[in-house]
Amino acid sequence: MQAGFLKRHITAFFAVIFFFCVFTSIYGCSKKPSAQASNKAQILQVVVSGYAPYSIAKEVLKDIADISILIPPGADAHHFEPLPSTIAEIQKADYFFYISDKMEPWALKISNGSGLALAVNLPNLNPKDPHVWIDFANTYKMAENIASVVVVKHPEFEDKLAKNLGVFSGELKMLDRLYSKIFTNCQSRDIYHIGHMAFGYMAKKYNLNFRPLIGATFGAEPSAKNMATMIKEIKNKHLSYIFTEEALNSKIAATIAAESNAKTLNLYTIEQATKDEFEQNISYKQFMMMNLENLTKGLGCGE
Ligand SMILES: [Zn+2]
């Protein structure tokens, strides 16, 4: 009697399990692809001007957007010449982000005001220097600007945006602490840079003396007089290292280094990346860590 009762219950139990499995497999089969399709449709299409906004947008919009970059690897962000296809690409995208009208004067014109200049409401702004992302507090604000715009139209991403922003904020604070700590104790505070005026924000924040060979515009020809003055100063100060930008004419850097008896180290502006760096997907944090590593060596910072 008891065995029969148990058997009936076991049979009923397996019948329920069987029904449940059939139901879930049918439901699962018909439901899964449409769920995947709708997730795919939710990925936003974002276009950015150059590597600086690309490296920031990538952090904030992780798992939220496909991001494409307009300025090709190695090209000059200041003097980019947009093609008709560039305009079409911007029009197709959900969002277009760039740094500022000062950094990319072409961006406002071709986006017809539909793009977002990220360099608004920055905590530290030097109107003469467009390289605002070299300051970690500015970079955080620009990341926040992206999140604020996206969440208005896409509140479904609110949690993801908050999470991504939180992670990025932690990294930026960590970088700032590290920079502050390393730069408290250096044998030299003179950054002689065979490049353009891209690191002014860093120098101001950490009390370094930044001496670029050319002004704020990448690609400007240095004058012979400026080169001669720089060589003289480097020699007088007996500096072992000077700095340069990888995208710049390396012959000028090699000449100055040879004449002043110094070695060169790279600094990365992040406004452009080489093809290799782009393919390796080097992040903002990685570039700023490489800068810190080279500055530590070049200025003799540390214990
Ligand atoms: Zn620049």
C-alpha cells in the first residue's frame, strides 16, 4: 500500500519534471533567439573623433556601445580632414563625441551641432591648452558627461553606466595618487620635450617644469633658434634624459639628444595612437602608466 503510494508520487513527480523540461525547451527555443536579438539591438552605435575620447568612451560605455573612431591611427587629431563618408558615419550613429571645438575645429562643422563636445564644465581648464584629458579630474568629468547624455535616452543602461563610471573613477583616483606620490621626490623637475605643448595640465598639477619645443599645435615646425636654446639648457643642466612623442619627426629628437648628450624617452599624448597601439587596444590607464614609468626614469624620481 505504502509502496504503491510512493510509486504513484514518483511517477507523478517525473511526469511534472518531463512536462517542465519539454515546456522550457520549447519556450527556451522560441524565446532565446529573440532575447539575443533584442540585446543586440540595444547595443548603441557611437562615433568618436580621436583616441582621447575613444579611450574615455570605451571605459564608460563598456558592454553598452560599439565605438568607432574617425581619425585613423597615426593621423593628426588637430588637423584632421573629414571625408563625405565621415559625415555619413556620424549621421548613422546614436552619439558622436569629441573633445572640444578647440581640439577638433572640424567636429562642430561636420556634425552640424549633433555631436557632444566632452570638455564642458571641466574642473581644470586652461583655455590655451586643448589637451584637457591629461588631467585625471577632467577625464573623470568627461566620462561623466558621456554617461549623463546616454542615460537620458537610455535609462535601461543606468546601472551599467554607474558601474562603469565607478570603476573608471577608482582607476583615475589611483593614477592621481600614484603620480602625486612619485613626483614628490625627483632629482629633476624639468621635462624637456621634443614635441608639442600637450602635457601642461600634468606639469601644473604635479609642480613640474614642462618645456615643449613647439607650441600647442602638433606638427608645427620648430625654429632653429628654439632648438639651439633647448640644447644649451639641457647641456647646462646636465640632464640625462629628454622626452619625445612617437608620432613626431624622430630625426629632430635624435639630433637634439645627440647634441645635448642625453637619451630620449617617449611620452604618450593619447590624442593619437599608432596602428599597433590601436590594435592592442591600449587603454587610457595603460598610456598614463607608461608616461609615469618614463617620467620616473627620466626625472630620477623615487625613494
Ligand atoms: Zn595635441
